[in-house]
Amino acid sequence: MATNRNLALDEADRQAEARTGELIREFRAHFEEYAEAHPGHAERKREIFEAWAIQKIAGLQLCVEQMSEQFNRHLQGHKMS
């Protein structure tokens, strides 16, 4: 019986596509809210997107740093045992 070795990859692709859609919807909502609050800046969509994306990246960096710190503390705790 043959198995599909690409099943995990297919699922990862599906999840990536779903997440992409979520982020697009999230940015659109952010932009609409921003444009409503700052109508004179609505034509600066690219700059607004870049700032939004940088905030997302910064959040990811913080998450990775925190996970790394927790993992390192965990490893240090096992070395002392």
C-alpha cells in the first residue's frame, strides 16, 4: 500500500494559505480603520502596510525570544539535577 509522503506538506500548504487569508483580512480591517481615523493618509496604503507588517514581525521576534529564553531556562534546570 502506497502512502502519500506529501500529506504533511499538503497540510502545511493548506494552513499557510488559510493564514495568508486571515492576515489579508486583518490588514484590510486595519487599513479601513486607519483610513477612517486619518482620511488624509488613505493614499499611503503601502506605508501603512509596511508599518503594520513591521509590527507583526516584531511580535514574532518577541515570541521567538521568549520561547528561546524559556527553553534555555528549562535546559539549565535539567543540568542542575
